[in-house]
Amino acid sequence: MNFKVLDKKNKEKSKEYVIRNMVYNIEFLNLEPGEKISENQISEFLNLSRTPIREAFYNLKSNLLIDVKPQIGTFISYLDIDVSKELLFFRSSLEEKAVIEVCNKDSLDYLNVFKEIIEKEKTLHYSNNIEELISLDNRFHNLLFEELGYNKIPSIIEDNTSYLVRMRILRLKANIRETNYIDEHENILTCIINKDKENASKILRYHINELVDDMNLLKNKYPRYFKNNN
């Protein structure tokens, strides 16, 4: 088990600390799909009692990141293409609505931030810094809601779609789309600047849902991570 222990934040509650560590290690595949874990193991890694571990496991189960099999054990969930499609539909529906509203704004509060993110993505793409690239991608999409003053929606999306991050990370590792995702960010921003709602929505929908097209490629490349290979 290649478990990375993150530094605890100031005043961070034990349960939240466990969840943050677990989500990080699941998303970045330090804990691999199908891997068996236990409360005792995580308790030792984080030097905590089993109570916050147990509470965190309940949360992780509700977010589809772990599977609890009675009398057998607790396992990191396998990737499921059908579940992933459903979560992508949820995310796409919210973001398409947001980008249309952003196009209706007279001016952008975060225009320079959008541009800075894209430039950083271009710089980092060939550095293989996947963690930073995922962070920048999330930041780009979160800004769509922040432009509208909707500051709670990004965390709602993140909490409910963390299951998808592993798929996005695998795609970056496999370099399936090369720099296409950066080009798409640029095209989305151009449409927003030009107040082209129709194409902004269309490109964003494609940008998010193209992951569906990549899933079978990823399944062929990483078969042990997917549900029907357990």
C-alpha cells in the first residue's frame, strides 16, 4: 500500500482529515481500485483512533469511493463506466447552464485568472505534474460558478464527482487527448468573451463528455481498475 500522509490543516477535525487523506490517495491511485483496506491500517497511518476512521469510511462509501462487503472486508471501489456517465451528466448539466449565464455578463471579474490558468496548463502539460494539472483544470471550471457568485456549487460538484477524478488522471497518464483539453479551455473562454452562448455551451458539453469516449480506451489500457475485472 503506497499511502501518502498529508499534513493536517490548522483546526481541521479528525474526520475531515481522514476523508481528505483517503480521497487524495484514492483519486491519485495510491490506493488502487479493488485494494482491500481496513480501519486499523488507516488508523496506524494517520495516528488516529478508529472512531473518525469509521465515520470517514461511511462518507467515502456514500460517495462511491469504497465498497463495504459484510463479512468480507472494505475495498477501494472499481471504476464503473455506467456510474461515470451518470456523474458526467450531473456535472455537465450544471456547467452548461453556468457558462450560458457567464456569457450574459457585461464583463468578467476573473478574466485574467482564466487566462493565467490556461498559460500555466500549457507550461505544465509536458512536465507530467498531474496533480497540479488536475488542480488547474478544477480551478478553471470552478471559476464559471464564481463568476456568477455561486461559491458553494463547486464544492457540491467536487463532493459528488470525486469518483471521476481517477478517470481523468488515467487519461492524463495515457496522454489520450494530448493538449486538446487546453485548446478547449481556450475556445470556451473565447466564446465567453465574444458572448457566444451557443458555442460556449456546445464546446463545454463536448469538453466534459469526451471522457465518455475515452473510457473504453482506458479500460483496455488499465483493465484491472474496472468493475467487471474484479
